[in-house]
Amino acid sequence: LEKKDKAYQVEVNKGTSGFVSVKPERDAAVAVLPAEKEQLSLKTEISEKVQAPVKKGTVLGTGRIILNGKVIDRINYLAQEDVNKKPPFWIAVINWFQSLFS
């Protein structure tokens, strides 16, 4: 498992962005015998939806590396960027009107 592997996308409710990228916090490597390869698996549990604001580095999931039915390592999956909370509609309207006169 490498940090550069597939990034997950988690939906962000009421955020300035609708999604946040999530990746493992670190690389993980496991030495196994050839006969054990089929017994090695990665189980991930990633949040489907979160509430804004989201700070970069927030844990939004976990991964468990399992060998022969036993968890041998755990890895947190972290938000890769900040997602701010979307301002209320009326503030957006005020900002729009102000932009017309500046």
C-alpha cells in the first residue's frame, strides 16, 4: 500500500467544495511467504459523507491489513485538503451586491 495509490473521494455537506480527497497517511509493506499471499487483504472503511468544515489531515477512514484473519497493521486515511463551510445564502447575496459596486 502506497500513499500515491488511489485516492478516495468523500462527499462534503455544506462545503465550498462538494468533495475532499482521502489518502492513506503512510506507506505500508508486509513481508509474507508466497503461500500466504492469498491470505493477505486490505479492508478499508472510508466515510461516505462528512460535514464542512474539513481540515487537511482529518482522519476520514481507516484501513486494516489482514493476514490469516488477523489484523497486522492499521492505517488512517486523511483528508488531503481543507474544505471550508459554505457561507449562508444571504451572505453570498450581500457579497455579490458589494462586488457590483467595487
